[in-house]
Amino acid sequence: MDEATVAAIAAALRANAALARDGTPSSSSARAGAGASTSALAQEAYDKLQFDYPIIRAQALDALATTMRKALRVNDVDGMRACALTTMVVRGVTEGAQAGMAGKDVGSALDARDAAADVKDDAVDDVRRAYQNLCTVICVELPHSVLKMDDDDAYELLRLYVPDAEDRESGEAQETTALDDVDDVRAALPETEVTTVVRIDSSDDDDWQPLESTSTWFVPPVGDSGRFERMSKREAVDAKLHALVGELIPSRVGADALKTSARASWEMTNAGDSVLKLFEACCGEITSEARRALRTIPLRVLRERWARVPIGTFGIDSGLARALVALKFDVVNNAVDVVDQRIALELLAYLCVQLGADTIGGCGVDVSHASISATARSKLWAHVNKAVPAVTIMLENSLRVMARERENTEWQDSVGLNALLLTYYVGNANAFSAQEVGERLVRTGCLRAMVNLFISTRTLPFAEAIRRALLLACFSSDAVYNFVSQVPTALDALTAAEFAEDGMLAGHGAIWPAALRQDDADTTMSRYFDYFAEHMDDEHAVMALQNTLPLLRACARASRAGGRPLYVEGGPVTRALQRVYAKTTEAVLSTTRVRNELRNATLPQVDDDDEDKKKNVERPVAPDVEKRRECIVDISRTLKVLISPSDDAVAGRKAD
């Protein structure tokens, strides 16, 4: 170890001691840090990351990220070897980048000094951002570089990284945000024996601390690991890539931030572009299925980012377009891999639910959706518009095999997925495009497939998306209404018992007469809502009402786009909704009173040693009462929006 490295380590140790003792960095250590070179700071961070729970300055972490990023971009093999990836480095960086964990030890030291509260908050935020910056390099940019290397260079770069079973599963266990799962990644990897790495520092003495050293004391050389020794270099690199990319989750690279900010790690590190490039590289791996299967991991990061912040650099405009191109989502020529097509459709459906839940009847009032701009929805709508040919093909194929595959869950999932996209498509069409959308559905045969699937599967749980798509399309388009109103079997299906007031599809039964433009539509709808109001003590009626109100609001939006009001303002429906609102207000008060009585009730005295008797007297109905109250509060909140002259006036108010 040269003198400069020794001096840097000594300065870092003095800074750590001052931080733990005083709660803030000493002035001398601050001056030393300011004058330290980037290489010395990088070495400081690298050395400290070889230990558990390191306390590292943000400047040192940024310096290490800069050094590694520069070496990767210019393919500097010597520079990459100087900062060789190790198991402890990966573990320390991923733990530090995890939201709520970064700066934990820094915060513990600073908590001892109340006067340093402001400094603590800033320090923790800076350290977390720096860890996320470094995690972007290690879990995104480094794997991207490895994909472009030959096997020898890649094997040497990852030689000291020996993930054990816990490391490989940590990312997936902490955050389940994959598109479906990453089983396809595991299936593509070679089957190998899992060997747990035994660390040299294991000891019964919890106070034992190893001396700092540049040697890799913390893990045996990879050659001593039997499972990697039995692999070829390509297989070993692929296995390590799987473990390394598997550590990539949204919160570790700043993708979970709810707002854009110049100081946010996602923007400062240009993480969006880096993750997109990794995704594109994985999609382009046509010779290695193991590497290609990794594409869903960076994609889950992107989709979570787009769901939280749809507009911005590499948002759903340019970013989603790049992702769909990488998946070869060429629906015009239908030249697309079946698996990639399914991934693309699932991605679009997920974003439709996240960005347009209230427009498809998925929720009544959700304050978190208030910030979603019309621009974001329109940009997503443009992508869904391009997917309609693929949706049509898949629905027609589903219709052809329905008799054979009706009970197949994969077939049901496919129908529900495509119908959900159509629900968003017709529910978010504006007044200028609504009629054109309906005409396109009729012209392409998509509507014919929808109607036939509706007739055959209307009572099945997975068919809710089909029911909603067809209902919203009838409201928004004259062409769809004309088609559906001339299909006798569809009209007969709507008269079934399931669509009656006490039926399982009562909400649809209340609204369909308006969609079919019947003269007594308002009277019929008001009758259904009066039934709900009179049966607020019936759990089935309450649940039906809770599901009906968001759907009613989505239909009102679609009917406005189609140029026709859903019902007459101030007429029978409005008065019925007001009566329901009065009943829900009474129900909220009564359930609140019952809940409070149960909370304050004195439990019967029982023998302290008899645990079974204790469980029998712990108010088993209390959770049911609370759930019922929450359901009624949600109904009341949605009703406020429906009966208010302006949605904005009540969207953020509390119901109770």
C-alpha cells in the first residue's frame, strides 16, 4: 500500500472518529477532505466498503462512482481492476442505497447531538444519493459493460464477486416489483450447486474487528469456490450477472422518488438512460437466453419510475417508446416474439392501471392520481393506440380457442390483459378522437371479438375488463352503440339475473340502459341506487355500490367524450345519489360509534395462563366493523365527487 493510500485511510479514520464523537465533521477533517484527490477519496470509499456498516462521506462515494464510471466508459482494464468488484462492495452499496437504510449509521452517530439535527438530515440525504449513484454504476452500468466484453475480460472483472444464496435473492425478497417474476431468468441459467461462502471473520466474539487491509480477507478467491470452478467462464459470468442485476430494484437507484428534482439521484446520475441501455442490451442478446432473460429486471425499474413520474427525461414519451422498440413491438408486420409481445402488453397494462385507474372505473377518488397530468395520459394513450392491432389479433385468437381453453388461467389472463388495454383506450379518448376510436374498433373486427367474448364469459370474474371496455365504448362512440344494439344475444345477456339489483353484476345492470339509450334509463338507474340505499346493512349491496360508483364516474367521462350526458343533472339519478349519500353518512356515524364502543369495551376477566380463553374474548368482530366502515367511507368520498358541481372542489376533502 503506497503512502498516499495510507494517508487517505488515516484521514478517513480520523473523520469517522470525529463524526462519532462530535456529531459533525471536524473542520480539519473537512479541509483534508476538500483537498483530497478524487483517486484518494475513491480509495477511501472502496476500502471502507470491504467492511460491514461502513460510515463513508458522500464525497468519497461520488469519487468512487466517478472513477468506476470513467474506467468502464473508456474500457480501462487496469482502472477497473483497481476498483475490482467484490461481494462486500456490492452488499454495502446495495444496503446503503436502499431507501430508509442509507445513512443509518451516520444518523445514529448524529442523533447523539440534538444541535446537529439540520446537519443530520442533509448528511443522510447526501449519503443516500451518493450510494444510489454508486449503485447505478455497479448494478446497471457495469453489467451493461460486461455484456459487451469477451468472456476472459468479463470473468476477470467479476473474479472477486462471489454471490451466495442470500445475495442472489436479496433484491427480489426486498421489493416484489417484477413484471411477473424472474423465473425465466433462473430457468435460463445453468443448474449449479449453491455453496454458502464462509467468511474468514466469523467468530463467536461479537467485539472482534479485523484490521483494515487491501487484501481480500472477507471472501476466499473465486477459484476456491466449487460451484464456479465447475463452470465455464461464460457460465460463471452469466451466473454472476444474474446475481448482480438481481440486486437492481427501483429504490436503490432513486426510481421510487415521487417528484423530479435537480438534486435527485435519478436525474443527477442520468440513471434513466443507463437503465434503458441495459434493458436494450439484454433484449439484443440473441445468442444467450440466460442474458436475454435478464431484461425484465431493468424493465421493472423503468415501469415503477414511469408510474410515479410519467413526464420527464426518459419518461413515457421517449423512454417507453425506446422500451417498446427494444421489444420489437412491431404490430404492423406482426414480426415480434410472443414472449416479448406479452411483456410489452403487460407493461402497457400496468401503466394504464397506475396512471388511469379513475378513468377505467378502478377507483372513485384517489388523491394520489390528482397530480397525474392529462399530458401523461395522452402520451400513454398514443402508445396504447399503436397496440390496438396486436390486441385485436390476440382477442381473435382467444375467441377461436375459447371452447378448449376457457378454464385455462393463461387464456383468461390474456383476455383480461387485452381488455384492460381497450378499457383505457376507450376511456381516455377525448371528444375529438372518441368517434374515430369506435369506428376503428368496428372496422378492425376488435369489437366483434369483444362482443362475442362478453356474451360467452360475462359472468366470470376475469371478464370484468371485457364488461367495462364494452360499456365505456358504447358511451363514447355511436358506431359501437349501433353495433351492440343490433346483436340480439348481447341484449338478451343483459337481461339475465346477474344484472338485477341483487345480482352479482348489479352495477353494470344499473348503467347499461343508459349505454343503450333507453328512454327509461334514468328511472332504472335511480331504482338501482335506491335499492343500494335501502340495503346499507347488506354486505353484498354495500360492495356492489362501492364497485358501481367508480364505474359510473368513468362512464360519465366516456359519455362526455361521446357528446351525450350520462344522465340528466338534477333528475332522478341525482336525487337517488343524494339519498344514497345521506344513508352513507348515517352508516359512517353508526359504524364509527360501534367501532369506538368495541375499542373501549372492557374485556372479561380470564385466567392469565389460559391463552385460548383470551383469544376467544378479543372482540373478533372488531376488524369486520372497521373494514365495513372503511368501505362506507370510500363510498361517501366517491359520492361527494359525483353529486358536486365540480370534481376539483371536493377531490381532496375528507369524508368523515
